[in-house]
Amino acid sequence: MTARTRPRGELTASAARYTARRLRTRPVDGSWQERAWLFYDETPEVRFAARWYSNAMGRALLFAGRRDEEGKVVPLPAEHRASQLVAEIAGGPDGQAQLLGGFGPHLTIAGEGWIIVRPKEDGRGNALGADWRVLSTQEGWTTRGRDAATGKVFGPVHGVLNHHTAGRDSLQSIAYRGQSAAVPAPLAHALLPKTGRLVLVADGRANHAGLAAKNSFDAIVAEKPIPKPSKASGTVDGNDALYGLEVENLGDGKDTYTRAQYDSWVRFNAAICRHHDWGAGSCAGHLETSVEGKVDPLGPVEGYGKRGRFQFTMTQLRADVAERLAHPASWSPEQASTPQEIRVEGPAYVNLGLEHGYELAPGLWDEIGFTEEWSDELGQHAADIEVFVTGPARFTGSLSLRLEGLPAGDVVQVRMSEWEGSTLKALHPIHEVIGTPGGAYGVVALVKRLGSGRSMRVRLLNQSAGQVEVASAVLTALVWKES
């Protein structure tokens, strides 16, 4: 049997009719971007790569051009209107370099970048140009909150409550894991890492404030000085009515808030206040509202604007927020005027006392008249025997007292009093000299900085039933004059 062979060059093929199937479509889950940014925040290698791309893109140049017949892009002349428009983008080459560099992290992590242009004004409606920013869509935070789970609606809102995280890499726990089964996420509305790049966490109710003392909460609402939180005044559920910001810090009093972090911290608080037409008095720290003894936020700050390293306090944060609110949103603390340099001369030696003892009547505050002058190198005591220093100055020293006739257990109080001319302007903390069977002796520290036009004196209050003799009062101080 002879096998059949296929003729050389013959091609055999088979085919079937193809009909395109209808594809089922579904919405794209945008939460992948949120997870990608989380990975960026927690992975140094990813941040390094994104910043490398950012640096590379920042060296690119923008120009207007036209593609010729061969497909090459030919730049347009500088006087062409299109070239002029391109040259004005982001305020010129420096701004364009920052704008293009901003695409690095967004294209690396989110796969997209959108240029947002926001007009700048000087607060009186006068245009100052525009802010150019690169943003990407980051879904998830706008639908996150505890409203449905608790049956409580977030708001109306009356302030911003600031916290420190007391840990590192806190986004997972704040946004997802929570503190425990009893305190689930979200634990704040925003997280501020060391990078200064604020991450929005939730739009609804968040477990961050707990019970707030009513006396503190009422002060925040009224934008008045916040008193020490008192549980006896009643409590308010702060989660209902306060925005929560968690700032990354170990909370050990040593871990430092970065310069970029503190700048964003001030900006975030100010932006919330500006949106609601609040003042800086609507910003508070957890330590100012907690009835559980919370101490956050605390720790040193690397610097802010032209200011060097300093210790964080809510008083300083509110002052910085108030300063920002006094300017347009585009203002930068680097634009603040440099404080005038203070020249300090000294120290000068002051040593005053009593030529004779005198009687101190009960129940009335009375300034000490120093009738003995052993040294007054500044010559400021001669004009008024009660004054031992005038401002502007800083001083340190002590007052040694010996009292006769003070019954055992009775008290004479001592405090510095600050005057402007003949008007009492401020009273400083009270010290006490207590009578004993062996006599009454006390040494009071005198340390203060005194403003221009002010003078400092020392006053006594006899709280016993009868007169007491001020047998000796020796004041010794070193004074540095300021100019």
C-alpha cells in the first residue's frame, strides 16, 4: 500500500465564524489607590523610587511646539502666543520644575496625576496669581465612618482635637484595624506622618476623642481659654462633635515632630477653621479635654518658618494657627518678618535690704520698701524704694526673709507684682513662709523677664490674726538689661 503524500506548497486551513461576545462591565474599585498610598507610606524603598522619578521629572522642560511632516516636534518661537502661555505655567521655570516633580509619586503610586490650579488672593480680593498642585484620586476616606454602626450622626462639628499617635506606621490601625474590638477604626479623620503629607482617613464619625469634659468642650465652642478638664462638670461625647487629627510621634517627650509635619499641622487646623469661619480657639489638644488623664500631644518640634527648635504646646499651635488665619491661605511662615534682634547687656548686681524691721498688718497685701541699698549697679532702685528692677530686662535672684511674731502654723504669703507706672499689671505665683516654734524663715526665688515700661516689686500678705514683724528682707539679683 502506497502512502499518499501532500503536494509540496499546499496549505490547509480551517476557520469558523467569530462573533464577539457581549462583555459584562462593572465599576472599577478605586480603593486600590488607597492601598497603594498606604504601601507608599509604609515602605521606604517605594518612597525612594517615587522620589527618584520625581527628581528626574523635575529636570524636564515645558515648551510649546508643533509636529512637522517627519514627526519631529519643533519648538515655536519665544514670541509666539502659545510659547508665552506655556512660559507662564506655574509661575515660570522654578514653579514648573516643582509641578513636574510632583507627578513622580502620583504616577508611580496612583498611576495618574491631575493639575489643580487655585487662584491666590491677598485677603482683600486682589489677585496674586495661582497655586499649582498635582493631585490624584484616592477613594475610601469619603465613605469611612462609624455613623451607621453606632446610629449616631457625626456633627454638627465645633472644633479640631489634636493627638499624637504614640507609635510608628499608624495608618493601618487608624484607618483599618482600630485599637481593639471595643474601639474599632477609624480612629481619626486624618493622619499626619513625619513626611508632612497629610492622609485623609474618614469623613464620618471616628473613635478619637472619647468623653470630653463639658467645661473644656464649652470653652472650645465659645473659643475661650480652655480650663483644666473637670469630670464633675459633666461629659460630652467628643466623637460626635470634634474633628480628630492624629500626628505621628512616639509620645515619649523625645521624639521630634519634623518641620514639614508641623507646617502641615498648622495648615490643617487653619484650613478647618477657615472653612467653618472659626478662630484658633476652636483648636484643642486631647490633654485639654480628656477626663482620663491623656497627655497628648507633646514633644519637641524641629522648627517652623524662621523659628528653630521648640517644645510643642497647644498655646503655641493656636498662636501659629491664628497667625495663618490673619493672612491669605497662600501665605507662608517664611514670609513673616524677622524679629528684631534683642541685645542683652550685663549682668548687673543688685543687693537690697532693710535698714530697720517693720510691722506687717494682717489681711492686706503690702509691697516691701527696701530701705537699705548695698549695691544697685543699674541705679533703678533710687527712684522708688519698692522697685528692684525695671524693664526691658531679665533677672534671676532670691529674697531671704526672717519674720518675728508669726505663730507656728500660720502663713505669710510672698509674690512678685508687676507694675506700669502706678498701675498694677500682673501678679506672679505665690510662695509661703510658714511659722515654726523656732521662728519663720524663707527663701523665695526671683526669676522673670520684664517688658519695656514695666517694673517689679515684691509684696507680702500676713494671714495670721495679729501683726508680724518683717525683721529682715535681703534681695540679691543679677540683672541683664535688654535693648
